[in-house]
Amino acid sequence: AVALVDEGGDTYSGKANIGWSPEIFSFAQHLPLNSDNGLSYAIRHQIVVAITDELNETRWAVPPWALQMGIRSSLLAPMIVGGKTVGGLVVNDCQVRKWSEGDQRLIALIANDTAEAIERATLVEQLGKNERQFRALIEHSADAIALIDSTGVIKYESPSVRRILGGVMIGQNAFDLIHPDDLSQSVELFKQLLEAPKSSAMAQLRFRHSRGVWIWLEATGTNLLDDPDVQAIVANY
């Protein structure tokens, strides 16, 4: 069975198992980490605990589920990632069993590999959630967002660009779409942005709509070219 430390860090809960009764496993939830049992001790102290015979164990109380399931011996290992214990891995036997040093090293290795796999899966899930939230914000925003490279070429635009400008601008140079009377000011502000990473500048300018007419925009540009996750001038307008 696999148990993970709950959010808050004071309890742990069973998450997956093979061979456990569903009714019994459903009660293995939000168990205090200071409980008087081998798994709690293994998680708290980051050591493997080997129990040869649960019925003759004197260090801790026998968990009620062990008696219900007829468990006689247990091997309990903390699941550690980056020095932090995130849960515990449990191996049980219905026979009295003397666990060897090899058994204990093996379960410790499996426990830590499992912890790393769960950590990666959790991270991927969280990244996916963050990306979905980000997309929801961007795709339903009234303002437009564009990513522009250091030469002025538009690399990305949010969906609201089509509503404001009437079409897709990706691949075009933004300076080719600015009104001639506003071009010199826009070029100068862009140069200032390029010279100061993370700086921002605001401008009011006329931009060519897909219908060929000029519309006024109030735009703010931020230099995130040095940010490896962005590598662009971010324009909000």
C-alpha cells in the first residue's frame, strides 16, 4: 500500500493498495503522524521499519487493520523526495517473516522511486491546471496581448486581437502596421525597452485595422526578452 502525507503535514492517508479489503482501506484516511504505529514512526524519522511479527511487536501498538486482515509481518519505508518525506510504502505478509537487509534496501529504493514518480505526476498535473487557468484568462480577456521579438515581428497574439484589429497579425512586423505619424515615437519607445530588460513603456498610437482604417490603441510594452519562458516584448493593448 501507498500512503501520502496530507496537505498540512500532520496526517497521512492511504492512496493505493493491492490486496487490501476496500472497506478496511477506506478507514486509512487522515491518520495522525504522531500515531503509535510503525508507519507513522517510519515517516516521522525517515527510516525503514521492519516488523517480524505484529502480534509480538513491543515498540508500537498493532494497527487494528493488521488484526482484521490477519497481517503478521510488515516492512514500512518512508517515501522521500529532496529530503522531504511525502508518504510511506507498506509491504505486508500474513506469515511471520524475518525481513533481510536486502529486503529493506529494496523497499527503500522502491519507496523513493515511487515518491519521485508521484512528485513528477503531481507537478505535471499542476502545470496543466495552471496552463488551463492561464488560457481561460487570456482567451476571455477584453484586452489584447501580443508577444513581439526584438525586431518587431509578432510571434503570438491572444484571440481578442481579431476582435480589435479584425484579423490575424502573427508573422507581421508591428511597425509596418503603425500610422506613419506615430512611427518615430513608437520606434524610439521600442529602442528604450530593448535597452532596459524588464522595463515597461506606454504609448497611444494608431494601428491599421484589417479593413484598412486606422484605430487608436493604448498599448503597454514590457521587455521580457531575457525571461527564458517568454523571450519577447509583451504588448498589452
